[in-house]
Amino acid sequence: MDLKLPITPYEVSGYRFGQRLRRRFILWATHLGDDIVAAAGTPVTAIGEGTVVWSEMRLGTPDHRNWGGVVIIRHDSFYSIYGHITDLKVAKGDHVRGGQPLGAVAPGKTPENGMWATPHLHFAIYTGPWRENVLPGYARPDDWLRLSPRRTRMAWWHNPQVFILGR
């Protein structure tokens, strides 16, 4: 399958895949994708052919940040995740081709970007089982101690650039 990055330019100037997020010197979480800071309105496209398994607005509030617009696409043997987008152009069940528009980067501090300060695309690659739930954007250390259908194993997450450009 021919894959292309979902946004141009693809410059990770936010959190990187695998980056450890700390709060007051304590490990809080591990980031499960790349945050590509981009101007609001920048087009976001599907990386390759697949079927949309999730497309929904998970609006953020000042008290509870969230995904905003999130799309998950099932490809042959993996899933691609796109978060913090607005103007969703696909619905669950749609078949998409590589380069097809999914939406656009949402403006910062809006419900559509999940109330995060900076406009950006969260982009991730997941190879684990699909459990009909939206996937997480980060993994907390204590997630591995709990049995939770919403959390996953680190081995199922991959550096997006390496995964796409290394194929």
C-alpha cells in the first residue's frame, strides 16, 4: 500500500511519538502519536486507502480537554488516527482513498480542537485490535496495571513517520 503523510508540511513541533510527559518531575504519560503544529484550516488527508471506523466530534470544554474532531481509519493491517480536526468530511463506514480530505486543523482553544491552546494535528498509527472505542492519545504508567478496554499496549503503537516512510 502506498502511504503519504496526512499534512504538509509534516513538522513535529509539538509532542513527539513516545515523548514522556511530566508534571512536576513525575512521569504523567507517554504520547502515542505526533503533534504537528499547523495553521488552523490546514487540510488533513487520509494516508492511504481504508475504511472509516470512527468519525465524531468529541468536543472539549475549558474544564475537560478532549479530541475535538477525531477520525480513525482501518487500513489492511493497521489503523491511522487523526485528532483535533474540524469540518469532518467522512463518516463511519465510508471507504476512503489516499489523499482524500478528512477535515482541517481546528483553531486553538475551540471545542473542535478539544480546547488545546495550539492548533495542531495529533496523528498516530495503531496495530492492535479494534475494540469499537476511540483510542487514547497518551498512555499513563498506571494504565498497564488496570484492565481497561480503552487502553492498549505500547507495542501496538508506532512512530508515524518511521511507519509510513519506512514502508
